[in-house]
Amino acid sequence: MVAFASAITISRPHLKARGIVGITFSPKGNRLNRILIVTLVLLGAACSRQESKPSTAGDPAKGKQLITQYGCTACHSVPGIEGPRGEVGPSLEHVAVRPLIAGKLPNNPQNLTQYLLNPQTVSTLNIMPNLGIKPDEARDIAAYLYTLK
Ligand code: HEC
């Protein structure tokens, strides 16, 4: 029974297994089973919390300064940043809640940081230039962009 339980957890780590585990372990629930179920439920809860809170580990206040410094507003309208509100690129308002970056990459901290470091990751035809941003700067800028919900 224990081996069976482990197999389920390992082969289906993505399932929010609370209900499933409960059903699988109904037979006369001995103490070990109950402990196992409680552990799995706690594990499941911990996993879903992690998934729902991605982070760039960057500093949004620094990111804000860097956006001014790199002149992003020459091409983008960026909420909270003074500047020309350029129209070459899309407005970055609500960029945090867009599902895709540049219409192609799933929007998550890793992809957004990578995109800022090298916009041509998406396509060599992408006209956003490579601005020579450093990795820690890209994380800070991404942290600011994720405040734009
Ligand atoms: C020379 C103009 C230009 C500059 C400067 C520029 N960008 Fe862009 N950016 C673009 C263009 C054009 C696109 C659209 C690319 C596409 O979708 O193919 C884009 C796309 C983006 C996207 C994806 C937006 C989305 O909705 O998918 C982000 C994020 C972004 N830029 C951030 C920045 C940041 C931050 C800076 C400053 C560090 C910056 N850009 C500087 C032109 C520019």
C-alpha cells in the first residue's frame, strides 16, 4: 500500500492530489495510511503555494530607475515612468498579466528576464533591440514590470 501511494505521488506530481489520494486510501484506514494522507495533503498545499507565487528575485525600485536609464519609454509607454511614451513597441501597461511575451514566450519570470537580456530569443525578426542589459539589471526590470498588473 505504501509503495502504491509513492508510485501515485511520483508519477502524478502535477495533480492536485487531495481528492484522489483520499479516494485511493479509503480501505479501513489504518494509522499509517492516515499519516500518509495528511503528509501528501500538506505536500500538495506547499507545492501549489510555490507555483502561484513566481518571483524574479529582483528589486522593483531599482528596476524603475533602470527603465528610465535605458530609455525604454522611447519605444514603450510604461506606467509610473516619466518619458516620451513611445509607440514603436506595445504599451507595457498590464504586462504582468499577459499570458505571452511578444506573442510567443509563456510569461514567467525566467522568460521575461531572458527576453530583456536578448529580445531576439523570440525571433531574429524581433525589432526590440538588444540593449546590453546585465543579468541582475534584467531581474530588477522584470520585478518592476511584474508590478504592472
Ligand atoms: C527601439 C525600441 C525599443 C526599446 C528602446 C525598447 N523596446 Fe521593448 N519592445 C520593442 C518592440 C518593437 C516590441 C515588440 C516586439 C514584438 O512583439 O515582436 C517590444 C516588446 C517588449 C516587451 C514584450 C511586451 C509584450 O507585450 O509582449 C517587453 C516586456 C519590453 N519590450 C520591455 C522593454 C524594456 C523594459 C525596455 C527598456 C529596458 C525596452 N523594452 C526597450 C521596442 C523597444
